[in-house]
Amino acid sequence: MTTPIIRARHVAIIMDGNGRWAKKRHLPRVVGHQRGVEAVRKLVRSLKDSDLECLTLYAFSSENWRRPEDEVDDLMDLMRKFIRSDLEEFVENGVRLRIVGDYQALAPDIVDLLENALDRTSQGTRTVAVALNYGGQQEIARAARLAAEAGPVTAEAIESHLFTADLPPLDLLIRTSGEVRLSNFLLWQAAYAEMLFLDVLWPDFTPAHLADALDQFAVRERRYGGR
Ligand code: FPP
């Protein structure tokens, strides 16, 4: 019997290993993050040749505030620069930006940049969702609170209040750098997602790695608890 080929609609990535990439080269951590942004840029560009509908990237977790202030500032600066330099390319390539997480708590100038980018890209046909100030447990608690305000707290009601409510169901979750844990990312959405843990540091991740991951996904058998 041949295994049916299934196309992934929504892939999420925990982009891990920027620090180790830099350390291996005796470079400052910020260089690892800069190269990480380069990897993001190439991946987003490659989407126009793929039939993936949605890519969700874990850029800054609710817990990342605990990093040294310099590093948090570097990450925020990279975010500013990335939006400024790549926004028009997003628009031209039909990429719709989405933010998952409590981005309103970021610096006011970043909130403005993000809201302008959300607005400018709203007509895009494929989605890049960036998780910013995001925590999965916090997202579930928020969704449960909103569900309770509106009626019975069922799984469906909670789901309808997640940041990802209007995105396709998560098919595949990838983590780079060899670590095997979820780190508070898309906890609810990962319930039936396939997982792929790669021994590649994020700055070395290329569109070919994503294409390989999609090929592997295509032949995995998913049962959703059934037989
Ligand atoms: C993990 O590497 C990576 C992060 C905490 C940040 C991810 C951010 C980027 C790739 C750049 C910003 C993204 C955009 C969309 C502009 P780590 O520092 O934890 O690496 P380590 O575990 O090797 O120390």
C-alpha cells in the first residue's frame, strides 16, 4: 500500500542556536543573531516558490526578557531594522505579516512599525507569523479568560481566542540546534503537530532544510488519536 502524500499548510520553527553559532566562531552573540535574521530573510523569500500557506517563527519569547539587557536591545534593534528593510519586499511577494504574542508591550516605536507592517501586508496571500513576546501558557490563559467572558469554556471556545485562531492548523513544528523541547511555544497548537528536531544551528538553516522537512512531513502517517 502506498502512503498518501500530505501537503503541510502551516509550519512553525523554534529558531535556536544563534549564540552557539557565534561562540563556535569566537564572535559576539549579536553576530549570531544578525546571521539568524539573514536565515529568516532567505526563508521568507523562498516562500514564493513553495505552496506553504503559513510559516510561524519564534523570534522573542515572554521569557527572553530575562536575557542581559544588551542582548534584548540587540534583538529589538534587529527587529526594527528587519521590518524597515524588508517590508516592501513582503508586500511585493504577497507575504502577509501576523504577530502572535503580546506585542503591544514592546517599545512604542516597534509597536508602530509592526502595526504599519500589519496594515501594509494585510492583502498578502501567504502568512508569516512572528511570535513576539509570546508564551504558550500565557496564550492559553488569555484565551481561557476571553472564552469565560463569552460563555462555556470548551476546547473550541479556547481555540477561537488563540492568537492563531484564523491560521491553518499547525502541521509541523521544527526546532533547530539539537535541543529537544518546546520552550513554551505553541503548546495548544502542537497537540497533533508532527515534530522535527534538527541538528543545525539556526544561522545555518536554509530553504533546502525547510524543503526537506516538508518532504519528510508529506510521507508521515498522522492518525489524530484514531487508527
Ligand atoms: C535563539 O538563539 C534565538 C533567539 C532567542 C532569537 C531568535 C531571533 C532571530 C533569529 C532574529 C530575529 C528575528 C527576526 C524575525 C527579525 P540563542 O541565542 O538562544 O542561541 P543559543 O541557544 O545557541 O545560545
